[in-house]
Amino acid sequence: MSVLYNNTLLGRTCLNVYRKAGAYQIRFKNTGAKLLYNDYGDPIKVINKETVELKKPSRNEILVKMIAAPVNPADINTIQGKYPSKPSLPAIPGNEGVGQIIELGPDVTDFTEGDHVVPIASNLGTWQTHLLVTKDQVFKVPKKLGIVEAATLTVNPCTAFRMLRDFAALKPGDTIIQNGANSACGQNVIQICRTWGIRTVNVVRDRPNIDELKNYLISLGANFVLTEEELRTTDIFKKGEIDKPRLALNCVGGKNALECLRYLQNGSPMVTYGGMSREPLSIPTSALIFKDLQFRGFWMTRWSKENASSIERFEMLAELITMMTNNDLQGPAYEFVDFNNYKEALLNTLTIKGMIGKKYILKFD
């Protein structure tokens, strides 16, 4: 009589346990699973789950068993074919995540089995149970680093860090203003600014639970949290409750961004890294002539490609990890979704429309 089990041991699925000649024999099959899309389109329709056979790492390769991988809006846009970065099809989605090394190639000496690593190369495809990568495509993180913090390390915290560091010579006591403050990136901006002694004015859209959201952002370190309507009439700058901002971070666009730039100090930059309202950024002539405001754009993917092996990049990651392990920087509000229920994570990310500050993270067994 045959008995079928489905147990996992370091990614090797133990199958077909059966009695033969009076003894049990176990056959191991090295298999994993991946999400795949062959065409751009609606993620719910174009993504399918497939079983894959695992390969042993060769020379400089590493086999990583994934622990968790977030579903980011940029991942959704990539699958839809709306993102500038387009992987060759068929493709496995996912740019972020954290995993554990389970096997090393013979020439790999700077990692050990059991190490936790995060991907630092674009379009590796983290929505799969295992990654076979070269050693320079991943970065080792401490095991004490939280799973959520590690899984979401390389996009939003890095975006917040670079925008705060690269566009204005901010010092303790300075002020910045940002819209979309409840986004994952916005939450990172608040916490990094608190750690660096920079004050923040944070703009969010009004909603039924606005007081709850304001209290949450204040608990992260926000100095002021205003709705878009409150921003139009605020007198916090006129009364001297806080200095005018030396930097504005814009992920919304449209009228919201226009209201933010009204309060900028002369000569200060507004950095645009998103366009959630899908409305253009309209710049008044007076902002250019009389205030000499600067308007810049930032895309983390481009920065990472241009600085793939730079000391600056690894120093940034090290500083962010130190903040996280010191409890100065926490991961975003999140919800784990079992990898097998990936459509739930896709659907929730597709429908939140920026109103729910929660990250959906695929969790692997």
C-alpha cells in the first residue's frame, strides 16, 4: 500500500513514501514553485503558479530559499506593462524580499549556509520559493533584522534615504514637507527625519479614520500631519510654529503638489518620485522667477543601476540596517499572505488606491 506525504526539508519535497520489499523507501525530488507571466496585462489574469525543478548552484552561484517578498505597486505596474523597467518575457515578478541561503557554489567563500540575504539586482523575480543567483546579486543582512524590515529594505527605505540626502544639505532643525505621507516611503521619510533631527510636515488625504492615521504617523515621529484641505489654510508657518521647508517630496502631483510648493523656502527643491493623482505637476511662473524653486525627479531603480557596486550604496544599506536594528526605523504596516494565496495579495494591492497604508507580503513556508 502506498502512502503519500508532502513534507519540505530545505526546499526538497519529500514524495512517494511507500512500502517495498518490507522496508520504506523515500525518493526526494528537488522542486519549488514560481509565479510567472507570459504577457503583460491584468495581474490576476496573466500570472500563474508553476512547479519548477531546482538546480544545484555552480561556481559563484547561491541557492536561496525565500522567506518573504512584498507586493509593491511598481510590481503591479511592471506586470501591466506600464512601468519603464520591462523584464524579458516570460518573467517572474518581484524585486524585493528576504531569503536564507541553503546551498553554495564551490567558489563562494564570502557567504555561509543559513545566511539571510536580500536581492540588490533588478528584476531577479522574488515571487518564487527559491532563487538561484550569483553572489554579487544579493546582500547579506543580520539574522536579527526583522523579516518585514529585511523584505522591504531595498526600495522604500532607500528611496527615502536618497531623497533626503541628495537634494538638499539638510541639518538638524530643518524642515521638509511631503505628500502621500502615509505611504510606505512616506513612513520611512518620517522615521529617518526623526532620527536625523529633521522636522516634517506631512500631508495626507482626508478619510473617515483620519484621527487614527494622524496619531499613527505622529507615533512614528511626524511633527505635523495635515489633510490636503488643512494644508490650504494652515498658518503654522506664518505663526512660526515650524520653519518653512527646505525640501518638498512629491508622490501625488496635481493641486496637492502645488499647495506644498507654496510653502518652500526660496531656492529649495521639490523632488517628484510618483504621481498617484495622475495629474500633471503645474509650476507657476512666479515659483521659478521670484522664488527660484528647483524641480527634480527621482527613480530608485535608476540610482541603483548607476551605483550598483558603489561604496555609497553599501554604506546606505548599512546605515539603514543599523537604524532598523536599533528600533529607530520600523517596517511599514503590513499583512502576510501565504504564497499559495498570491491572488489575494495582488487583488488587495490593486484596489487600495493609496488609502490604506498597508503592505501585502507573500510569506513562504
